[in-house]
Amino acid sequence: MILEVREMRMQFGGLLAVDRLNLALKQGELVGLIGPNGAGKTTVFNVITGVYAPTRGTITLEGKDITGMRPDLITRMGIARTFQNIRLFSRMSVIENVLVSLHWRLRSGVFDAILQTRKYRDEEAEMRAKAMDLLARVNLDSVADLPAGSLPYGSQRRLEICRALATEPKVLLLDEPAAGMNPAESIELMKFIQKIRDEFGLTILLIEHQMRVVMGISERIVVLDHGVVIAEGTPREVSRNPRVIEAYLGVEQHA
Amino acid sequence: MQLSMFFQHLANAVSLGSLYALVAIGYTMVYGILRLINFAHGDLLMVAAYIVYYGRGMFHLPWPVSIVLAVALTSGTGIIVERAAYRPLRNSPRTTILISAIGVSFLVENLGLVVFGGRPQSFPLPAMFDSGSAKEIAGVRVENITFVIPAVTLLLLLALLHIVHRTKVGMAMRAVARDFDTAGLMGIDVNRIIAVTFAIGSALAAVGGIMWAMKFPQINPLMGMMPGMKCFIAAVFGGIGNILGAVIGGFLLGVAEIMIVAFLPSISGYRDAFAFVILIGTLLLRPTGLLGEKVAEKV
């Protein structure tokens, strides 16, 4: 198991957002985390990435306990994420958004930068090359110097994924990457996600609100409702589970 | 008014404006990153001035050593203030951390009174800046420090802009200023970047404080209060959160202040009140300041 969440509970005052969550991701797996609005999906991401410390339970990455660690340290250990509402550094350029994520790897300090030492310039050039390479792999190299906020919506989504990839994650958490996309765009994005999973050897946990979108690419689906897991299994199993249909698909059928 | 008098005032205005600009940068940098007015910032001027005063007077350190020491220690003071008084409150309501900042300011001022004594001290001047060094240019007597202040300010401003826009640390600072949580999730050590921001802002305040003491060579533990308030106003006037805005705001405020005294001597008693009129005017007419833009609430 590369990522393992055990008996996790997240409570905000009187609100129990997630309870008794168990989740285990195998290396290279693509798992969908689905559930109706307010089911606690994003909270799960926030706990795994260290934005919140869980009220109870543990999270381990490759066997190492990362429960309650600072977000930047968890990122450095190999978990990266994207956001449901795009959170790029919109006034910085596209390439700078990627460079920010490469930033912590640098060895030269402030003084190297001020004095423009050779070490600094070499490293700088190397990082830019690396960032350009990543951008090329998501087809954004031609807009590298534009402000991130000026890109069309779909490109901003890809840039967010690219920025997450720049931290060289082992596990990538994608929070509703297809939100706001039409069916054709969603399908294209799902193909893109599969592609980067294979190219970068990632393990992916993918939040999606619409079940249909993840059906096609997830090997396994976990269904969350009101903070608890109500079903787990292959897409086929999950879609036939009466509890899921009741909690989730049932609502959608009547809608 | 004679032309020579005008130039005299102009030279004064430029150097006062530069001083304000230098100190205003610190307010704006901290605001940009924490959305906090660091009311203790002005008191760092006093801290730096006293360190030089004691470094020269008590320990007979050479000038460069006492200046470097003062900048380093003041920078450290800024880091300690953030660590002790702001970081533990980072997730508290903004009013709480603001009140903490006011508390730190009173604490530093009163510690100054206890440690240094309330009696004003005359600040030692290096030979190149003492009263005999003033130059006569076209009938205008201008002290050397009047030229040095704008030059030093310009140099530091260029260095700062270089750091912010051309280095990795600066990029991280901009990212943290934009969105703390996301920056952390991209692997940036947010606490370290905030500490660096305080260190840089405080170092600029230290240089400002030392030059202030050289220009007005009488120091006391409350000397940072009024310049601190004015530079805060300058930062708001220029558009808080924006470095160039702070510089322009500080510069304009200094120039306007001197010119009011020069052209309207009858109201020169209200010199200090003028800054606050600007503050009220800015908040009423253009709350985002000259170069400011609407920023989303940071949650």
C-alpha cells in the first residue's frame, strides 16, 4: 500500500465531516472517490495533505506516518493535489506557477541569488528547462510567459495538474478536475489523467461529483455519503449497490 | 520665495520622502503577506538607532560594524516579533492579531523607556555627515546626509525589487502573498517565507532608522511612533500590499509635508496632522490607494 488512511475522523466543533474512513491505495492504482455534495470528499483531501489534522486516525505514506504533518512537508514526501475551485497564482506567469513547485528543491540560498553566483544561475537554468519540459508534456509550453489567470478554463485545469506534477509526487490527489466541463471535455480530461498516471508512474485518488465521469477510468471506486463510506468496489459493483443508488444515483434519477 | 530657498526645501523634501518610502515598504510587505498592519514596525527605527548609539558610544565599534550589527539585530527583532506575537495568532480573527501588533508596539516603546531611559540622547554622527560637512551648491547649503538618503533608498529598492521578482525566494513570497495554503501545498515552507519577509522589512526599517537619526540627530524611545504612523499612512496612500505604491506614497507624503511647511508657514504647526488628513481622504475617496487593486479577502 502506498497510501493508507486508517479509521480517520474529522470533526469541526459539532460537525462530523468524516468518520471511520479507511482507504488504501496500491502503487499505480487510480481510485475514484465519489459522493453527493457535502459528503466530505474535499475534507478527506485536506486531511491527507495536512491542511487539517484529523481528530482521530492515522495516515501513512509508504509506511511512514504523516498524520498532522505540515502541508509543505507532506508535499515534499510525495503527495500533490489540485483544487476544486482552481487556485493558481493567477497573477504570476504560467511558468512561474510551475517554478514555485520546483522551488523547494533548490540548494542555493538567497545570497546566491542576490550575488548571482554560478551555482545559482546553473540551477536556475536547469529549473526553467525542467519547467518547460513539464509544460510541454501538458501542451502549455507555448503560453509559458502569459499570466496564469488569462488562460482558458481547461488550460488552467491542466496547469494546476502540471504544477502538482512539478513537486514530483508519488500520489496525486485530483479534486473534481472535470468540474465545469462539458461531457466531451470531461472524457478528454480523463484520458489525459490516465496518460499522466502511466507516464509519471503515479497513484491517483480522484474526487468526482458525477459518477459517470470516473466510471470509465477508475479501477476502484469509494463512495462517501455524510462522511462515511457506504460502498467500495469496482465501478460495476458500486453502480449496482442499492445503498449507492439510494444515497446518490437514486436522487439523480429522479432529478 | 527665493529660488535658493526652494531648492533647499526640495532637497529636504526628497530626502524625507525617501525615508518615508523606505519604512513604508516594510508595512506593505507584511500586509501583502499576512494582511496585517504591523504597528511595531515604526518602533524598529528606534531599536536600530539605539543599537548604533550604544555600539558607537559604549563599545566604540567602528561605524560600518555598528551599522551592520544594528541592521542584523533589528532584522532579528522583526523575526522574533512575528514568531512570538503573530504566528501563534495566525488562524485567529484579524482584529486579534492587529491588537497583538498594537501591544507589541507599546511593549517595544516601553521597554525602550526602561532600558534606554526617557531622556533624549544626541546621536553621534560620522565625520562625513556632521554639521561642518554641509556643502554650498549655488547658494544652497545642503548637508551630505540629504544626498545619501535618496541614494541609499534607491539602491535598496532596486535590490528589493530584484529579490521579489527575480529570485526563488521572491517568487515564493509572491506565491505566499497570493495564497498561503496553496503555497504550502506546493511544498513552500510558509513560515520560513514569512520570517524572510519580516527580516527584509525590518532590515529596511533599520536602515531607515539609522538615517533618520543621522538627519534628526536626537533619539528617544518614542522616536519611531510618528514616523511609523506616517509611513503606515504612506503605504495605505500608495496602495497597501504594493511595494512600488509604498515607495510612491512615502515619497509624495514627504514632499507634500515639507512643501506645506515651506509655502504655508502659518499652518506649519499642523505638519503632523497633514498625514492623517491624507489617510482619511484616501480611505474615503480611494480606499485601495494609488496603485492598489481590490484584493480578495484572505480566508
